[in-house]
Amino acid sequence: MAVDDVARRAYLAEHVSSDLQYIWQECDVSLGTQHTLAQHYKTMKVFSSMCDTKAEVREALRTDFRIDPATSPETRADVAKVLTAWELSRSMTAKEQELQAETKVLGMPRVLQHTERQAMVKAVEVTLGKLQDAEIPSNEYLALKVEECEANEPQALGLDEVSSRSDTSSSALQTSLDSSGHVRVTKVKTKGRLPEDTESLRRALKLEAISWLCMSAKFRNKTWLHGLELQHWTKYTEYCLVKRCWG
């Protein structure tokens, strides 16, 4: 049965992690090849580990996926794009692991790479359309949510902690001594303000919703994040603002 482009995009959006989709798109891998690869590689970490060398990647594409660069100039170009995406995924995965190890050793908050943040936001924008800065969670808040999801320990935070890119960043440096006597310097972000009216409450809850949609896009392998939609938070918001609850 033939698969059209709409079905391919739907499959990628539902099954492939946002960072891997972002890499394939940035490297201009054809939609058909993306869909073919996605049958077996759904996360960036797995895709980056498919082979150890470029020669092995070329051989895997030829034997496993019937993508032979000798077939046509277009296929040869697509193989080159997959190789570029594979190299990029390896460097990004290595950097991500390095940052994770460093933050755990130092006891610092999770740090997100620029491409991680961009990939999550871009995946959400495919469904919701272009987002304004006031609708996009801040880098610090997204990093906090990623850390919770990686540990499978989601937390219900206060709405004064939900921040967007457009919010004024008020952070300070704090020093402390750990058990081994080493000095640690960490950035401490102060809390914002709680919603003061119905519209600020709507904005805060929508921002929280988009934060979790970003997590759903990044962690496709976590079943407890499957099926999240903006309407779930919208329904809750409307319930809170009717006469039965409001005031």
C-alpha cells in the first residue's frame, strides 16, 4: 500500500523524537528516506549508534534500506544528507551526555543545548502554528521539565515558577561548599509573580501546557506522555474560570 506525504509526516510526528526530526530536517533528508529510517530509528541516541563509521552507514543504507548511491544522483545526494545527519547526531549526543554528567557531578540544574530547545519548540509549532516569545517556555523552565522527565518524576510546580522567553530574567549567582570542600557556583532564578487575573491565569496555564507538549515531542518513548494535547489544559482552564470555581 502506497504511503503519501501526509501519512509520512503524521508517522514522524507521532513516533520520532523531536530532536531527531530536527536533525533530519536541518540536513534536508528527503521525507521518504526519513519515513524509511523512522521504521527502526526513533530517537537521536539510537540513530547516532547505528554504525561506527561512514562506510558502515553507507553499507547499511544500501543493504538494509535499499538506498544505493549508485542508483541516481538524487539518491547519492540523499545518502550524503543522511551521513551529515548521522555525524551531527553523534556530536550532539556526545555533547548532551557530557553536559548531563557534568551537571550531575556538580549538582547543577540540567542544561539544554540550543538544538534541543529548538527541536521541541519546532515540533509543537507544527501542531499549534507559530508561537510568540510570550507563549514559549523559558530555557530554564524547559530544562527543569526535561530533568523531571528523564528521572520519571514529574513535579507540580507553582504558577509563579512558570516563565516564558519574554519574561524578565532575574537570576543571581550563589556559592556553596559541597561535602568534599569544593566551592560550587550555581545560578539561582528567583520566582515570578502569581497570576493576578483571569487572563494572566490563562497565559500561565497555556505556557505550562506548551511545556508538557514539548516534553511529549522530545520523549516519544515515554508512554505516560503519549496523547497530550493543548485542549486538555484548555478544558481545565475553562473549568477553573466558570462561576462554580472562580472567586
